[in-house]
Amino acid sequence: MDRRVLIVDDEREIADLIEIYLKNEGFITEKAYDGEQALLSYGREPFDLVILDIMMPKIDGLEVCRKLRQDQSVPILMLSAKAEDMDKIMGLMTGADDYMIKPFNPLELIARVRSLLRRSYQYSSQGENGSTARSDKELRLGPLRIDKLSHSAEADGKPLQLTSTEFGILHLLASHPGRVFSAEDIFQQVWKEKYFDSNNTVMVHISKLRDKLDKELGDKMIVTVWGVGYKIEG
């Protein structure tokens, strides 16, 4: 199936370059040159992934990300010339799934796009590797219901608006209640890549996921085991 990617960048040369590489890999693309145009494009027809610059006119990338995250779980890859750790953390906390710094290697960008799409769809396919003895379609853990086939989750019957990465982490932890996973374990099983989490990416996504669960449940299901990792309590 052809994947549709929305490229959002006010630097037209960069948007054109990204488009060339994506089209060479078989992706269908559309471009937007500011945040307002990006939201209009996404409103007309959803995309499988969004590549989003941060510093743009009209509506910046962070605000676009926030608006999309109100009701969309589409994978978002942020691009920015801002290289400080706090800038990366801010982007991830806003709801981005990944963050790349300009200038970037186009081949690395393609690899990250494929990785994000792989994570986004891996839980919606049957026969996932590493499945547990529990149902391969649905997990129930206390007030949580996690449906792998529809890539959805509920807390006390209320839908959780999760990104693909947050869903992957929740599914992993809920599949093994009580088991402690290190940040490296989580990164390798959810990101499906060699561990290189120099920007506390796992911690940021855990924090966002925990906030969403706590908002609905008023209790902390995801527990930090200091110096070891994270687990979910049944």
C-alpha cells in the first residue's frame, strides 16, 4: 500500500529535496509551506505521516503538532535547526514521535520515516512477533482495554488519544504486568532499532503516556523503578 506523507517546511528547497527522496522510495507526497496550510491539507485528507518543521510563519510547528494531537495519532517527525536538548524534549513533549536536526542526511530521514511507519502499523497486524499467552487481539488490565487490531486503547471506557509510539509502549508494558523494562529494552522493542537514546526519548514518551493515563484514572499505573526502568501495575 502506498503511504502518503505531508511535508511541512517554509524553506521550499528543503521541502523539494525531501519530496524527491520520498518519491524515489515510492511514497506519495504533498507539501505545505506554513502551519495554517498544513492543517488545511490534513483536514482535506489524512496522511500516514507528517514531516514537520518547527519555525514557520502563521502557525509554528509546535502548535500544528498540538492541534493534530487533539484527535490524531498520525506519526510526526519534527525537523528543526534548534539542536539544544530542551528543544528536542519540547518537541517530543508536544507530541512528536521523532526529532531531527537541520541540516540532516536525507537517507537517515528516509530510514526514520520507514521506522515510524513500521511502528505505527506493527500493532495493527495479526501475528506480531513476541506476542504473549494473552489474546493476540485484545489486552485487558484493570481499567485498561488495549485493542491491537484497531490500534486503540481505553481507560475506564474512555478512549485514550495515543501516538503510535505511546501505544507501542503501553502495549509492551501491559503485555507483561509487573515486569520491569529498562529504557534500552523499551527502545529496542518499540523503536525496533539499536539503542541510542541520548536525548531521554523513552523517558519523555513515558511521561506523556503516564499523564494521559493519570488524567483518566487518577492513579499511577506506570511505575518508575529507579535505576532499573518502568513497569505497569495490574
